[in-house]
Amino acid sequence: MSRRSSAGLALLSLLGIGVAATSVPGIAQGFSEEKLQDSGLIDPSQIPAVHNTLYEVPEGVVGWDTLGNLDVRTEVVAPLQAIFHTDYSKEIKALDGQEVKLMGFIFPLEGGLEHERFLLTAWPPSCPFCLPAGPSQMVEVFCEEPIEFTEGAILIAGRFELLKDDPSGLYYRMHDATEVERYDDIRWTGQLPQQPQVPE
């Protein structure tokens, strides 16, 4: 199973959606290659990488492509029940407990103009009821001070934590986050720009 297929399975777990198991251990029926061809869905391998398509991160900022460099093993424990085990790359493991910078978009977890806890996502939200990315492209953020919502990209800094077999289905968390920069001009316009926008 591809990494992106596995990430999709983990996202279903995050949303509380069950998938049926096939006779092959560790594979979810809804994401098997045979079913995917007839489903009309996009193959996960066709999803473009985030950077170099919508925006580029400044130097010294951890990119989403880096955070996506992991393997997820699916363990089907019962019908409609699966456990997702993550295998992080050495590069990701080196970030655990370190102060890092991330750039992305605020996905609020509750109403309000300011947020102390939210998901930072690789892609900008386009629907209040749909997550804009898979679990390898989302970080749960806890802030020192509330951050004002913006539809544009933000750059934040904080202590990074790897989550292992977390029941929420997330892989990453940031603590004591602070806002470093806002990029209100980098936002979803309905189509990808011809050239990536590079923060100054």
C-alpha cells in the first residue's frame, strides 16, 4: 500500500469512519486497487506534493513533504476496526522535542476569531465540514497566546512532538506555539497559481 493510501486510511480513523477489511491482512477494502479503479476516485499517488505547487516555505522551515515521509502499517483487529502504526523517517524523528517552524493554514476546531488550539494544515480549508489534508499534512497546535484567524498562510514556531499510535489519528502536535509571520496573500483562490508564491 502506498504511503498516501495509508494516510487516507488513518484520516478515516480520525473522522471515525470504519472501513471493511479484505481477506488480505492490513488492507482496507475501500482502498484496494481493484475497487479504486471503478470508484471514480483519484488515486492517492496522483495527489501533487504541497510545495512547488501552491507555495514554498522560507529557509529553515520544516516542509510538509518532509512530514509526509513516513510509512503507516494498518492492523485490522476486528470488522470495521483498525489500528494504524506509524514508522517515521530519521529526519522526522530528529524533530521530536525540538523547536521548529511550520508554515500552513489554520483549520479551526471551534468558532471564534482567535484560537489557542487548531489544526495547522498543508492545504487551505475550502469547506467547514471537510478536512483539507491527510494526517501527515496536519499538526495539532496549542498556542501560548491566541492567534487571530486568517484565510491566508501563517508561519508559527513551537515545540514539535511526534505522536505514536495516538487515538485521535494524528501524527504530529506542536506545543507553546507562537505566530512568526502572516502571509495573507497566500490563500486558496479556486485554482493553483502558475508559479509558487515565495514568502519574502
